[in-house]
Amino acid sequence: MHVLGRREESGGGVTGSAEPAGPSRPTGRLGWFRARDGSRGAPVAVDLDRPHAGLVVGKRGSGKSYTLGVLAEELAATDGLAPVVLDPLEAFAGLDACGFATREPRVRASGLGPRAWCDLLGLPPTEPAGSLVWRAASERGSLEGMRSFVHGADVPGSTARAARNHLDLAASWGVFDPEGLDPSTLAAGPTRLPLSGLDPAPANAVVRAALAGCHRAALDGALERLPWLLLDEAHAFVGGIAEPALRRVLTRGRAPGTSLLIATQRPSALPEVAASQADLLVAHRLTGRADREALERARPAAAETERGRRPSEPGEALVFDDATRSVHAVRVRERETPHGGATPRISERADPNTVGGGRERPVAGGADRGGR
């Protein structure tokens, strides 16, 4: 079995060839090599022994979320790992069948620093209301405590009102809780956080708190399991307060043992660091010119080498493996749990007798009323 993301070590040196899977070094089944004639080749796995930064790209319907789900299944089955799936579209609800616990997306206000609070509320810290929120976030660990701090602050009434109104808005989102999820709870076992019911601002707050919290806890050596953070639709979090945490984990996460897998249908919308820091890049079919060019900029030599083997069907992908400086055409295996990201079909919902011509329709020109 070929293992992506792993180099063979011999005498402390790197040979540059993939090492066969061994029982003491965990791997996750990804699928099979895809031959030039489309047939199935040897099995392919992904290294789960060491932390990784991974990027999965592809247009809608190409299989990117499906691939993320396959990797989540493998992570859940591996001892010592704690996959945390941040699910903005309810595509991963089926992971409950393989041991994932679905938890309410509620986090502690202290999971965001003072600067993050100002950015979240759109209050520049150099202005009076922003400065007051900064002080409140520095002095209090809960949202209610921050509101109390603002209420008792010796500031002009207009400043207090502006800060209070913004904090009241944050409270209305329902994602901040003194007993909210902390890193030790998130990393206790496979966890899914559904974000589909949240607006962009609170969703960004949850993602920021989850990523930053797990990374900080890993740095402190406070986690028994190594966290793997999986984020679908990553482009939706670029420009929000989640982006700094994404950048931080991408660039600094592997040293303390934090892994990050992100998926997007718009690689051109991601910061360049997402592709440059990814040691595993899984590319499904892309049709947008800007997105294809973004991929080619990220891996120019490899993309040119495999130009004739670009994926054309769902489940097909090119995998760019930095560990062995190689690119492989693969077909991703089928999910073992239900996939929630499939496109709905009317034929799956309607009465079969009324689909595809089962119901009589009026004919133009009044023929249904006996006309010629």
C-alpha cells in the first residue's frame, strides 16, 4: 500500500520514497491509484502518524466534501487522534454513525482575545467604544461579565451605549456560554460542530475559538489526543475573524501536533498560505479559470506534469504529496457513513407516479378541452 504524506527514513536521512504501511504507524484508507485507462490500481492511504496541513479543492459536486468525510472516518477509527469537524452545510451529520458526537456550537467568550472581539463587532480598538470592549474582554471571561463591565465603566453615555448595543447583539447569537466547549472537551473524542444555523459572524466566532483554542492547548501540552481540525467551505471564513486562526494553524500547527484539513470549491478565494503550507493537496475537478490558475500557481511543475490526467468524474482526484514531491491520480473510496452533501433530486422526493410524465399536463392551444 502506498502511503501519502510519509517519507521513508533510513539512518536519519530521507530517501524520498513512500514507505509501506506498518501496524505501528497509523494510516487512513483514501482509495486507489487511477490508471490512465481509468481502471483501479493499488490501494492508497494517508499518513496519520504525524500532523499534516491538507487542502481539498473541487467544484460543487466533484467530491471534495465527500473526501473530507472519508478522511474524517479514518481519523475517528485511529487511537490517539481527536478529529473536530466544523460543518457549515450539514454535510457531515452522517458521521454520528462512526462515533462522532454532535455538540452545540457554543464557545466561551474567553476563547476570543480582545482584538478578536473588536474585529467581531466591527469596533476599531482606537475608538472609544472599541477601546471599552477591549478592556471588557481583557478584564472579564464571560460575555455577561463583559456587559457588566461596560455597564459600570466610567465613560460617556454614548460610548457605553455603543459598546453595550454591540455586546447585546453578540449575546443574541446564542453561541457564547460560560460552560461552552473548551479544547479539552473538543479533543476528548471525534466531535462535529454544526454551523449551518449560524450567520457568518457567529460562525466565524465558533471557528476562531475552536481552532485557536485547540492550537493553544496543544502548545501547552494539555491534550491527551492530537487534534485534527476539519473545515468545509473554508473560503466562507476568509476575511472574517476566523482567518487569523486558520493562518496560524496552517503555518505553526504541526510543531505542537495540530493538524488542519480544509476544503473549498473556490481555491482562488483562499490566501496563498493555504496552498503553500499544505503538504497534502487533493484536487478534484475544477472548472473556473481563476481556481485552475490558483492550483497551477501553487504546484506549477506537478500540475504541468499531470495536465493530461485532470479529474473529470466525481471521486477522481490528483493528490500533490510534498513528502515525496510527487503527484498521483487517485479515486477516493466510498464512504462508510451517510453523506449529507449530495445534491437533492426531485425523483427522490416526489410520488413516482407524478415524475417523468406520470401526470397529465394541459396541452397548449386548448387541446385538453377538445380543440383540434
